[in-house]
Amino acid sequence: MTNHLSHQQLNELANQYGTPLYVYQSDSIKHQYEKLTHAFRNCNAKIFYACKSLTNVNILRYLHKLGASLDCVSINEVKLGLLAGFDKSNILYTPNCVDFEEILAAKELSVNINIDNISILEQFGNKFGNSYPICIRLNPHILAGGNYKISTGHIDSKFGISIHQLRHIERIVKATDLHVEGIHMHTGSEIKDINVFLEGLEVMFSMATHFPHLKYIDLGSGFKVPYQPGEKETDVNLLGEKVAEAFKNFEAETGKNLQVWFEPGKYLVSQCGYLIVKANVIKQTTSAVFVGVDSGFNHLIRPMMYDAYHHIENVSNSFGTSRIYTIVGNICETDTFAWDRPLPEVREGDYLAFYNAGAYGFEMSSNFNSRLKPAEIMIEEGDARIIRRREVFEDLLRGQEL
């Protein structure tokens, strides 16, 4: 397993680059990517990095160098991927509720297109027929994931075309002569139980027999990463064995030798990231001792949006007496990062580090309260470099008419 950065290293980075500061450790990304390629070595597998989790172009270039393909959910993510060096054949575009014009833009860029609703499927078929291969995103009606907000395969989800609409899909495919080369599902994030993937795979196998030109089945992702001490991640090695066996049996039964695609995002970059903040004030009230830091949900919204846990350490006073604190931000909103968290005594000016902050951290940041976005640092082969400069006041005015 990749070693975490030491408290001393995190302190030095905070002193050198200021806070708040996002730090990414490239060795961690490589470690996670190689775990997946090893786990699925007996499958005809292709790994697409779900870049919605972290789109800094330097991260994209690094994953391209490792050999990953790219999963995109917007046309601008597609353009970022092309800029980062990904071949168009290794980019999958999986939008949701976009205008048909954006689908056309992706087609002009010649990337793989994943269609997730009947209306767009029919429009695409009427315009292009069998001249451009597509993938269809299906909703398998499986409720899974660590939080309802990140569960995407249940019956009330906006994502995908219901498997119960198969007859409708088949009518459109036949009427427009659509060339369907892939089918896709994604049930959610933070999935611990590998049986969720295997259950979904059985659904996809049953769908696969209805598409004679199929080349691949995309199982999305949702692999669990450990956020709290003692948590375990998805057993990808066992999953790899089960998936390889299932595809081998499917080939024996049908004669179809299909690829399996996966789209991990959080699994690849979550553990590589740290958010370092500074304790501005220690505020004692009648009910709690608050540590007010120089950040807020404008920089890390996961705890407020998903009740997500992030491990926090006082990297300035590692061996201080343990006390109980509630960690809050500095914006005009209730932005509590952690309630009643034991930490070595926090003093004003100490640096705190949030762990597992690589996925959906900076990526979901904003300029709420006209606060500036932090810098991003990448550590590669032991050397730290800025991959996004800290914003300045003038950045808030960019695009405004003065």
C-alpha cells in the first residue's frame, strides 16, 4: 500500500504553498490503478477513469501515462481528455439529460457515446442509423451505494433506460437500424458487496442476447474505498475472479467473447488527496469547542452534502493531549466538517489535514461567499509542483462585465 505523506511533509507543504491546499500523491493513483489491472487480468477488461471525480489536466495526463482510458459526463470533459492526450477511441462519453446538440458535438469528436434515454436514442437513430456505433445505458433497478444521493441504478433514478423498456429499445433499434456495440449500467458509489456487481452482470447478460453486434458490457464502477479507520475497500481481486468466470461461462453458452469495461473514479484518486487547512480560531461555547478553519464547503462539500466522513489529523501538534472538537468552516453557512472529533490539542495557527480528499473535493468547489479556490499540488517521484495556482481576487471578476 502507498505510504501516506508524513505530518512533517504536510506541514512543509502548507508552509511553502499556503492554505487551504489540495495535495495529490501520484504513487497512490498508480497503486490503485495497478490493483485494478491485476484484479481483472484474467478478463478482457478495459479501465476508464471517471474524470468527474477530479479533472485537473495534470491528473488526466498522469492516468493516460499509466494506460487508463477515460470516462466523461460532459462535452468539456471530453475536450479536456483529448487535450490530455487520450485517443478518441479510448474516451467514453456518458451524459445525462443533455441537449441533443451536445450529443452531436461528441459525435463530431468521434468518441464512444453512451445514450441513456429513449428520446435521444430515437433522435440519434433517425439521424445516423447504423453509421455510428453507440452504447446504451440501462437502469437495472438495483438499489446500491453508500448514500441514496449516490445510488444511480434504482427504480426512481433519473439515470439509464429501464430494463423493462427493452421492447421499446428494440423497436427503435430495428426501425432506425442503430448499431449497438455496448450496454452499460452503474448502480452507485461506495459498494462494498461484490454480489451487487454480479447481480447486475446477470441482468446485463440477459440484455446482451438482444443485441447481435455487441462488443462489450460496461459495469460502471462504485468500488468502495476506506474513509474511516478500520473500513475495508471492495475486494476487487475476488470480484475479478468472479467476473472472469462469468464471462467465460457466458462465452461458452452463447459464443460471444465480450470485453468488460469499468469506470472507477473515486477508487483511483480519493486516497491520493489531502486538503490542508489552518485553524483560524478556537471557539469554546456552552456546548462545544469549535475549531474554525480557513476553508468551508466551498472547498470540500462532501461532509455537508453526503454526511461523508473524512479522517482529520492535527499535523502541527501530533503528540498533543487529545481533546474533543467540532471542525467548522469560515463561510456564512452551517458548514460542519466533523462533530465531536478527538484530536491532539489544536492551537490557533495549527494545520489540519483532511484525508481521502482527492475525489469530489476540489472538483465540487465553488466561489461561494466570494471566497477564492485553493491551489493544487501534485507530488510525482518525490517532487512537488503546482498544478493549479491559488486564485486571486481578479479571478472572481473573470467573465463579468465591468
